[in-house]
Amino acid sequence: MAAIQSIVRSKRMSYSSGFKYQLTEDFCIMTAIQPEETVEWLFVTLCDDGLLIIKRGWAWDGPSGLTLDTKNSMVAALVHDALYALMQKKLISWDCRKEADALFYRLLKEDGMWQWRAGYWYAAVRKLGYAFAHKAKKVKTAP
């Protein structure tokens, strides 16, 4: 039997948890958020004309909070999480938050969510979104 050779590898890996979904194809949407120049971060691009491109492979946690993940909330949560990620990385200003939250609300309604439920969700992101977005994800390591 041949001797087992040592495997060349990194000493450890870093990762975070909390993601439930992953895009299997690119998703694009026109927004009213227009940065001075196109910004890119990992799987997310926001063009200077407002076009948001979320690339295949992007992972997100779906709708946050005490709620059920329903089909009429998935697009809104995807877009909202991507825009908030750009704000967290300081690639776009937190001044864009109001427009991101308004787009979230419009997408909920457009995708068939009941008006009262969409309104409740909108109120929640307006009240809690900034604080929730500033909560750092714990980075774990293994082994």
C-alpha cells in the first residue's frame, strides 16, 4: 500500500451561516438608486443607471424576522438583502435605505402579498432594518 502523502491546504477555513437560499440564475431589476458610478461586490452589481444585477450563486436568508417565507416575499427579500449588502459594504450610501425599503414594499405588493401584510413588513424594515443590517454576522472557523 502506498504511503499517504500530506495534503497541501489552508490551515483553516472561515465561513458564516444563516443563508437558506441560493440563486440558480442571474436576477435583474431596475431601481431608482443610481450611484455615481457602477458598483460591484461579489455577486451584486448596481449600475449607474439603477440596474441591479444579482448573479447566480448569491446566497441570502430570505425574509427575515418572525415570518413565513412565501413565494410572494422572495423577490422582495432578495432585492432588499442585495441593496442592504451594498450599503453595509459602504458601496452606496445609507441615504439609499428609504428607496430600498420602498422598493421592497412595491415588490411585495406586485408579487401578490396582501396589502395589510405588505404594510406590516414595510413598517418592520423601516423601524428595524438599519439596526438589523448593522448586526455583524459571526465568522466561524474550522477545524
